[in-house]
Amino acid sequence: MWTTALLTFFAGVFAANATPHFVKGITKEPFPTPFGHTPLINLVAGWGMYVIAALLLAGADVAVRPWPAAVSGAIGVLVMGVFHAHVGAFGRRPPAEAAPLA
């Protein structure tokens, strides 16, 4: 059970982190990655993270333990979402960028 929970947690983390990179890539907007900020790099990075998430799910025995898999995967998505919403990629954003739209 712990293997399933751990693998699906990280699958959720990778899938949630892949989403902003993939979206920025297909909308041709720059977004920071360790490899650069260009849309093409983001598209490839997002796609790669989706592939990693799928591979983690494939090895997680989700069919045998659906509830632990669903709960830990959802927690992984939440953890990465809170990270991006609070800290953001590569540290806090400047106050002008962090201000809500009026």
C-alpha cells in the first residue's frame, strides 16, 4: 500500500507541475524552467513531466488499491498547487506581479 501511495503522490506532483509548463508552451508564453524560459522548452518540459506521471501511475497498482491511490495522488496535486500559488517557480514573485487583479 505504501508503494502505491508514494508513487501516486509523486505522479500527482509531476502532473500538477507539468500543467503550467505545458499550457505556457502551447500558448507561446515564457515561463521559468531550469533549462530556460522559452515556450518550446516549457512545452517539452511539461510533456516530459506528464510522461513521468503516467509511468509512475503505471507502476502504482492503482487498480488494486484505488482509494489510497486517489487520496495520495490528490494530495500530491494539492501540494504542488499550493507551492505554485504561494512560493511560485524559483521563489517569490515581486509584489507588483503578485497583486490580485482588480
